[in-house]
Amino acid sequence: MSDPFSIASSAVGIISLGLQVTQGLVTYYSQFKSFDSDIAEISRKAEGLHGILQVLEVPLRKFEIDNAPIPAQVRTAISASEEGLRNLNGWIEKYGNTKPPANIEDRLRLLRKRTLFPFRRDTLLGLKSTLESLQSNLDTAIQVLHL
């Protein structure tokens, strides 16, 4: 049987990663949400997911502090979210947190890349699908914690 403390720590770690990732999405897409309803929807979903992660963080920290085991369904729901969060984190690292470019050509290339990326429909649909999947997993975790 696994150590309840390590399980609690990994769940809290996943929640912390999720909070960072969703905040990055909210920050990035809020710049563009007035341009298109799809982008506005992605921004709303990221904000909603961020709120769910904040709600989950409190009871999971309590489990960690009390050294209590996290219910299996909650662990499963959070673990199922980990891959999607890592994919979103990769996106944030690639597009959201860029270093200042060294020269004018790099600045223009970066500006073009960042400006055009949110408008690629297939990318938006993929982000939307990932956010919906994560939200569903975390909704399940919250429901189990309320039982």
C-alpha cells in the first residue's frame, strides 16, 4: 500500500501545477478574448478551471496537513488530469512565457507568432477539449469530497 503522505503531496502538486497553468492561460487569452467568441470561451473555461483548482486546493492541503489518506476516487480524478495539465503547461511554456527577444527580427517573429496562435481554430478546439476534460475530472473530485 502506498504512503498516504506521498499520495497527498502528489495530489497537491498536481493542483499547484494546474493553478499555474490555468493562470497562464487566463493571462494569455484575456488579451485576445474580445476578438472572437471561441477565444472568449477558452478564456472563460480557463478561468472556471482555475476556480475549481482553487476550491480543491483547500481540502487537499487539509488532508496533507492531517496526514490523512485522500479518497481513491479523488486521487483517480486528479491523476487523470495530470497529463492534460502537463500538455497545457507545455503550451504555456512555448507561447506564454517567452523571454524578451534580442533583436528587432526576433521581436517581429515573436509578435507574429503570439498574435496569430490564438486564432488557429484547431488549436483552440484542442485547448477547449483539454480544458473540458480537466474540468470534468475535477468536478468529480469535488463531488466525492463533498460526500
